[in-house]
Amino acid sequence: MKLSLRISRLGLRAALLPLLGLLAPVPAAATPAQYLEATLIMEPPRAAQELCTRYDWACAGQGAGAGPTPETEMALIEAVNRQVNMSVRAVPDRRQYGSVDYWSLPTELGGDCEDFALLKKKELIRLGLDPKTLLLATVLDRKRTPHAVLIYRSPQGDFLLDNLTDDVIDWRKSRYIFLRMQNPDDPRLWVGGFRPN
């Protein structure tokens, strides 16, 4: 009796799932799991609260005009990620600024993770990418250490530009815990409470 009740509930659930899909259609180009889905509006990280004032391009909502073609965009993303990773030396904020966390572009000495991410964002905007597709984010890395990355929101999903690897990787393969990121609709705001993939 319990078995038949369970089967009938599963059957009902299976019958209802396609109907629920009609209520919340998924865009044909991507499924929700390809993108980080936030559920909360959040404050920016404390050290990033003055970011928009210091660097207006870091919170820009629109690009300056024509950028790379969709066919060349990912190659450009990969090239900038590699170039910045090779040209900037990793230096902790405590050594440079005497502070645990300070968001800035890299100096002649170098920079830490968020400095790498900011430089990548600046360079990609300069090369014509839409700023709304380039989102700063904070995570816990594989060792569960606080870390910052740049997210590239492409038509194929969200990808990470990370100073820990020259590869541009799908966010789902990073094994990072995502804490906050700039809001794709308004990069001056931040979002969090991400749904698990």
C-alpha cells in the first residue's frame, strides 16, 4: 500500500513538472544552472564600498560601443586572463597597504586577487566588452579561503577569470562557494544567496 501511494505521488509529480515549466519558461539559449542565480540584494564587500567612486568604469552599466564579435569574444577573454596573470605579481594587501583587504588596481609591486580581477575588467571594457557582462565576485576557494574573481556572463553561461589559473572555466567546475557578485542589472549593487548548481 505504501509503495503504490509513493508511485502515484511520483506519477503526479512527473505529470505536473511539464506544466510548471510552462509557468516559468527557460530561455532557449541557456538553462538556469549555466548562470549564477542570486536570491538576495546584498551590500558590497566592505573593502569594495568605495569602488564605484574610485573607478567609475568598475560599476558602469553600458559599454562605449562596438566590441569584439561573438566569435572572437571568448578568445579575447582568455588572452586578457592569461596576460594579466602573467604580468602582475601576487602581493597581499597587508604587505602593500598594511590592511587585510583593499580593492585597487595592481601597483608596480603587484596586487592580490581582487586587484587582478579589477585590472581584467578594466582591460576588457577598454577592448569593447559590455561592462554588464563583467562582474566582480567574492567566493570561498577550494581551500575555503576568501577570494575574488571576475565573472564573464556569456550567452553560454557564467565563466570565471581567476588569478589562480590561466584557464577560463565554467563557474560550476570551480568548486568555489559563491558569496556575492555585482548585480548584472546594476553593477553598483551586489547580490548573493546563490542557488546551488
